[in-house]
Amino acid sequence: EDVPAAESLRAFVHGLSPDTVYDIVTLDRLEQLPGDFDLMINATPVGMYPKTDATPVGAAVLSRTAAVFDAVYNPRQTRLLAMAAAAGAKTVAGMPMLVWQAAAAHTIWYGAAFRDSDIEQLVDDAQTEMERLFQK
């Protein structure tokens, strides 16, 4: 069911950038692909609190990945990010995206303006509060 959505996304991306090359592969076939990955994005809730032991891919894939973005924002350091960092990949967690999206929405709806330093503080505050409320 997700493959047709991925094909639709491919058509959209090719309309914007015809030279973009990528393959659509289901997770069960990912480990068998040859070569390395420049970027892996986890846009699923896999690994979100309270099921923090789950990962969408294993160490074999992460060992071939240069950078990993995990949209999961709770916990701050997901198992996926920890495994990717241990494999030498650059990692980015989900809380900054969540806060920047909220800031962009406030700019659109209310004309609010934010300094980068204010957003960085909001990211830290949001992460601290998330951990206070939901972590053991």
C-alpha cells in the first residue's frame, strides 16, 4: 500500500528535479541492496516512547549509511540514532523539526518572528519537558 504513495512522490520529485535518482525499496529488501546510503530518514513512529527498543532498520543497513534523520522526538536519542552514531553516521533527532514546524506555522498564521537562538532554546525546553513528563 505504501509503494503507490512512494511512486507518486517519485513523480513529484522528478517534476521538480528530473535528474534526481532514487529507488523505491521495501524494508524487507533494504539489506540486500548493494552500495551505501547517503541519507536515511525515519518518518515513522517506530522507536517512539514507550516502545523505545524498536528500530525500522538494523545495524547492517546503518553501517552503510552516512547520515540518519529520525523524526521521532521522544526520546531525544532513539535506539536508531544511537546505532547510527555507533556506526559512524551523522545523526539528527526529531525535536528540532517539530519545534521549527510550530514556529513556521506561527509565522504563517500570526506573523510571528523568531530568532534562531529562541528556537534553539525552545527545542531544549521542549525536550526537557518531554523527558520530565514521559521518561522514567
